[in-house]
Amino acid sequence: MGVLDSHVSFDELRELISTTLQQAGAARWVADILAANCAGCERDGALSHGVFRVAGYVKSLESGQTDGAAVPVLTNVGPSFLRVDAANGFAQPALVLAADTVDTMLDETGLAVVAVRDSHHFSALWPDIERFAERGFVALTMVVGGTRVVRPRGAVEPVFGTNPLAFATPVEGAPPIVMDFATSAMSHGDLQLARNAGRQVSLEVGTGVGGRDTTDPGEILAERGLLPFGGHKGSALSLMVEVLAGALTGGAFSFEADASASSAGPSPRTGQLVIVIDPRRGANEVFASRVAALANMLRGAGVSRLPADQRYQARARVLQDGIPVTPAISALFV
Amino acid sequence: MGVLDSHVSFDELRELISTTLQQAGAARWVADILAANCAGCERDGALSHGVFRVAGYVKSLESGQTDGAAVPVLTNVGPSFLRVDAANGFAQPALVLAADTVDTMLDETGLAVVAVRDSHHFSALWPDIERFAERGFVALTMVVGGTRVVRPRGAVEPVFGTNPLAFATPVEGAPPIVMDFATSAMSHGDLQLARNAGRQVSLEVGTGVGGRDTTDPGEILAERGLLPFGGHKGSALSLMVEVLAGALTGGAFSFEADASASSAGPSPRTGQLVIVIDPRRGANEVFASRVAALANMLRGAGVSRLPADQRYQARARVLQDGIPVTPAISALFV
């Protein structure tokens, strides 16, 4: 890429990110997996998990907060139940390393539960499960956010992380439906992007100094005053994520994370749970066409956008034009 | 119970409900299971799924919409994966009939996924999973609401049911945390109770004639204008429930239910998914004490009420005083 080019190819960006992460101390196989993930987020317009995050990865690697050369340890604890100790490494390479075992479980039992502990997850969740839905499986995953920035209903201090969850399902004749959202009113990345861009946020996103309502994302970040989405129901879901992706996996809770570590990126030594089910088990071969009927019903009722539609549209544009070069991408090429 | 008594015992209420359901055509074993469930909701103060629902059960049985003598068919489709055809019966007896198989799966594999189809679920979800958490398991369940009363973001007509989901976890030294909520802004039962009591609801609950905002629960019910909770995230969760509890189980979607059937009660021939995991698998014996630490953190941060607290408080009062007799209970004794 020349410095004046307005677009960069996916492969070029991926390689550049991988090189950057290797220079910061990541093993090549780890750097390649993280770079594909990060460039994929940028490609799909999910900028809050794209190149914007590279500085956090680098800081986390260079500070030693995360081990970029960690070798995950897999333990089968049941015919469909895999535990993964990410050994203070990133969650994505741990999941890639587990993929063969998971595939065998799915082949043999129609089910796989993967409980990852002692891991760091700085990215979106949809890349972790989209590939299952592309092969006919449904998949549900959740991650402990790892920095206590969210105040559940009634709390006078933050307890939860942004605790995202994601779900993917095949759709016959179309790419998978993949939803992925923070159980906080806004993701931490989007809140940072809003602050950096000088944008205000809506009143239900969080509270500021003294617990007062504010639309200033900088104040919400400083006060760690993010609220869960959807009142007590979102708060309950965030609690569920701490239990399933934290306690069940054996990872840390958000409130246990070292606050000083959060500057290097979220999710220190927490966990991730992935549940994959083969809906075709039991001769339910019509599953994907049933989901397609539901999707058609929704579009017919006037729902203009289903989860992941925007990402697929961005992905198609990139295939045509390449990835638009942002200041964050330019900075990588320096 | 004398007609002037202010309280009734749990056992007395349960037997009365069972007799009523048997008179409406339910087999005794089915009636006993439904009655224990219904009386349990009343006992725990969950009135929208208590005696208030008996008329709906009776109507559903007498109209033949639901088969009160159905014999569910179980099919093991994997070492941890059970399919249940409820044969147009109620979901609760199907789950009770499946309990031994599920226990064996949990013993042998640490996991159980139960996919129930062709079932009717008129009650709360927490009674289905509380008992797993009491024995040390985490459990997640969801049900397709079965009447199209919820309009996802952007829809000009209702597509989803109220599509509840519930999650239960053990807590060392305390009763389980069990959350259970509709993915709609309010449950259909609570909306009916608000209408019957002449109460207004808040503006984000639903829309009325012409899609306009309204606080009138009667108008929301008439227009089938309920909204999902929490905007597009709640809407996405409701979609997930249709996919997992509908398409995956082989049950009907909410939008496929016969609208005329809805007067007899929700959830015609839909499905329910239950996922049970043994968090102790893999030598994670500290699980329940970790959840207790999280609960303590939340209470210490000022969260006065965790999910299920209210039910346990009501349950304790009933143990002391019996169940308060409401007009709905009085009517049963006529």
C-alpha cells in the first residue's frame, strides 16, 4: 500500500497486523489468528473490534499481561465437554487449537460445550461462531468482559464487565444469522469511539459523577458508570455471563480483574463458554429451511435488517473495493 | 378450606387444581404435575402463572387444543442429547417423564440437551430448572411463546411470542439464583393482570392503534403491540428463542400458531429447549462457592435483590401462613 491509497486489501491488512503483533512478542501462529480476526472485524465494518484494537493488543503483549506464545491445554471431561486452559493467552488461538476436538465431538455426539479459562478476549464474538453456522450448527457463546465497568441495577459501584453474548444459526439459501452484543447498554469499544469522536450517547447508556445521568461518554468511562441494557433483564443476563463464562469455566470474574491491567485491554484471565449443537440430529434435516422461513417472515413484516446483515454488506463492499483506510490503519503503516 | 378462610395450604391448593384439571380431561399424572407447578407459582407470588392460569388450562383441555392424556415419546439422539415429542401435550409432564434419562446423561457425560417439540407451556420456566440448580447443575431453558404478540424492531405486525428464557445456578450456602423473564417488555400474563386491574404500563412496553405509543395494556393486547425488552438486543434474543426452541426442537414458530387458538392459552404445539451442564466436571468443585462470592459482591455493592429472592421470600411466608386466598382461588372452591 502506498501512503496515499484510500483502500487496502484484506490480506495486506491481515499480514501487516500479524507482523505488528509478532514484533510485540506474539508467536507467529497466534499473531496470524488474531490478525485474521482483527482484519475481519475491520473488513466487516465492526470498527470497534478492528484495527482500533491493535494498540491494545500490542500493549497487552509488551507489558506481559497476556502471553502471546501461550500453549493452551485441552482436557476432554466428557464426550461433548471440553475444557481449555488458555494459559494466560488469547481466547481465539485456544479455540482454533480446540477445533479438531470440537469437530470430533460434533460428529460423534451432535454437541460440544467448550469452557475456556485463563484467557484474554479483546475482540468480537461473532468470528468465533460464524464458522459453526456456516457448517450447519447453531452456536452460542459468551465472554466475561474482564473489567468492572458495568453497574447492575441498584449497585453503587461497577461489578460486571460488558459481558457480551453471541448466537449463530444457519439459514438455508443465505449466510448465517449471527447476533453479537454486549449485555451493557453499549460496548466499551463503541463508548471509547464515541468519546474519541466527541459524540454524545443516549441517556440510558450510563451514569456519570455522583451517579447522575449523563450523555458524555468520557464521563461514563471515567466513572465506570455503564448500565446494563434493558434494565433488570439485561442485568440478569450479565450475571448469567459471569456465572457461565467465569465460574463455570474456572476463569476470573470481572470484579476480580486488576484495575491497572484494564489499561492494556479488557478481559484479563477470564473465560469463554461456547455451546455448539447440531440441529440436524434426530433427523431434523429441515432445520435451516425453517429458519429461512422465519427470516422471510421477519423481512415480510418490515424488519429491514436482521443480525449480521450490516456485516455481510460491508464484507461485500470490501470484496469489490478493499478496506477503507482509516487513520488507525495509516498509523500501522508508519 | 372454609369459604371465609383467608389462607389455603399449598397441598390443599395443589389437590384442588389437580381435581379441576382432571375434570377438564387431564390424566391424573398430568394433572398432578401441572397442579404442583401452578400451585408453586401461586405460593411463590408469581401470580401471573398461578391460579390465574387455571381457566386457560381448563379451556385448552376442554377444547381439545391440548391433549391432557398425551404420552410423550423420548428419543436419545446422542449421549447428551434427548429429543422429546410431547404429542400435543403439556411441556411439564414431558420434562418429568424425561427426568430419569436426563439424570443418566448428566451422570455419564456431565451434559444434557433436551429438545421438546409439539408441546404447550402455559407456565413460568423457573420451576423446570430450579431443581437442577438445587442438585449442583446450571440450566438454561427457553420456550417459544406461541402467539404472535410481539413486534420486533421495525416490524409492522407481530411476529414473535413473548419467548421467555430462564437460567438457574447453584449458590453455595444459599438457594439457587434463578432468573426467568419474557424477552418481551412485559410478560403476556402481567399485561393481562395490569389490564384487569386497570393499571397503566410504561411507554416502552408496547404500541397501540396505528402503532402509536400507549400506556393502556388493553389496547396493547388488542393490537398485539407488545415490544421486545431492550430494543434490538431483546429483539435478537427473541429471535434466538424462536430458532432454538422452535426450529431446533421441531416445534412451531409463534407466527405459525392459529390465532383463534390463542384464546385458550399461549404456546400451541411449539417447543422448549433445556441445556443442563455439570459445572463440577473437570474437577471444578469450587463452582458453587465462586457463585456465592459473586452474589456476595453484588449484595455488597448495594444490589438489594438477586433473581429469585422475591420468590423465596414469598415461599417462606407461605410456609408460615399458607397461601393468601385471592378471588381466583375462591372461584376454584365454588
